[in-house]
Amino acid sequence: MVDAIILAGGYSSRAQANKMTFEYQGKPLIMHAIEAALAVCDRVIVVTGHYHAELKSILDDIERVNVIYNENYPQGMFTSIKKGVAQTSQDFFILPGDYPNIKIDTYHEILKSTGRVRVPSFNHRLGHPIFFEQKLKTDILETDFENLKDFRNSQEYTIIDVDDPGIINDIDDWNDYMKLLRKD
């Protein structure tokens, strides 16, 4: 089957607070990403960093969710990717935890397609979650990139057109969060 790696290790410096815990529809923002992934994936690996204790206390008792701490989070997002990928034993998705509106159907569309790396696209814009075959685990663990986009671009990848604006709508700062709340 498939795992999901949700990245939640950053400082949330543009949001000036732990954006993963911002309340959206009665629950922390990150829970939306987790719940969508759990509808399709066997297991969700949440990689924390700066806000580890706070996120662990929120997520620790959720079945099929493993919270792991990336002690190297100050060195950048790719260290969190490596930490999560090291935990996988099957194909996996990678996505940041600040994408609350990805549709479950999007995961299914990506899984139905083919390719070692599969990237959803909405209105010609690439987004998340990105799918990786397990064969790429060693490549990810043995390379040094600054971010997921650079690694993705180093690979031949399949683009999957989806009808899901949630794949491109992340919450970077307070203004993004306010826009999200106004849409409800």
C-alpha cells in the first residue's frame, strides 16, 4: 500500500505562531492534512521540529499516526523529508502539513496513475501531495537538496491533472489563514 509523510518541522516564521495548530473547522489545521491522508494511506508519519512538544501532544493518540522529531530541522526542510522517508517501507506521499483542503479523490487519482514520481496539477500549477515509489528511498536518503521541489525536478515525473484547488493552497501566514476562514 502507501504511507504519507507530513512535514511540520518549521518555525512558521511568516505566521509568527505555530500555524499547524491554527483552528480550522473546529480542529488544528494539520488535522485536515492528516485525515485526508489517513483515508487512503496505511500510516501517516508526521515529522516535527521546532514545535515538536506541542504537535506531539495533539497527535500522539491518533491511530496510524507516528510523530517523529527531526533534530536537524534548523538545517532545512530536506532534513525532515529524509527523516520521514527513512521510516517508510512502501511507496509514499510527501506533503507539508499546511495544506488543509486536499481532496481524498486527489490521492486516489494519483494512485491510479503511473510513474515513479507523480505530481498533481490544478490549472497548470503543480502542487501536493507528491507520490514517490519506494525505489526512490535510497536516492532521497543519499542526496542533499534544499527542498522537495529540487529533488522532484531532478527526477522524471508524471503530472496528474486534478480538479482540486487544495493542492496549491497552503497557509503560509496570517493573511492566508484569514482568507481560508473567510471561504467557509
